[in-house]
Amino acid sequence: MTTPRPLTRAELADLAERLRELLVQVEEGTLAASTAMRYRLEGAVAALDAAPDADLAGVVGKEARWEEIQASEAFSHQRFVADAWCAAFVWPKPEIESASGGKQKLANPIVEAAPTNALWLP
């Protein structure tokens, strides 16, 4: 097992600056809730990846932590966003030709129920 190298002063300064910027955005309410959830999820996954797994106890611990991450609100939200993004490309969008020859969207409850930004982005 290799030991991670310590961060350099420049890397620490860059990390501190990014964290300050995020905290200001959170305090001002300009950081979207979904973005904050994504950062929490990314941090949890990065910590999980960095956790030791050289022995059985480490692997069991990582497995338990992964199950916690999958059960989290942040994971569920990000999965929903990803699923909605994918669905947008295959969701039916029928068009009909009007009497004047132009095309119009057909009023269809399935189309109307398609996910939108207002539904899945706070």
C-alpha cells in the first residue's frame, strides 16, 4: 500500500481559496442546493476512495460506507438528475402538422409530464 503524499503549499492555498469561495456562496445563498449536494457527494466518494483497503477490515469498512453513500439524499438526488438528463433524450416529443402546413407540438399528457429544470433543479 502506498502512502499518499502530503499536499504542497500551493495545493493547500488553492484548496483553501476554493473552500472560501464555496463558503461565501453558501452564506450568500448563491450556491444552488443541488450543487452543494453534489460537492458533499463528491467529497464523500473521494474520502471513500482514499480510505485504506489493504486488509479485510478496510474493505468491509469501505463497503459499509459505500452503502451509506448510496442511501444518502445527495446520492438519490444526483441519480435522479442523471436519470432525468438521460430521459430527456428519449422522451417522446410527437409533432403534428397543422391545417396551415406548419408543425406543432401535440398536446400529450406523457409529453407534458416530461421532467423539466423546474422539477429537478431547486
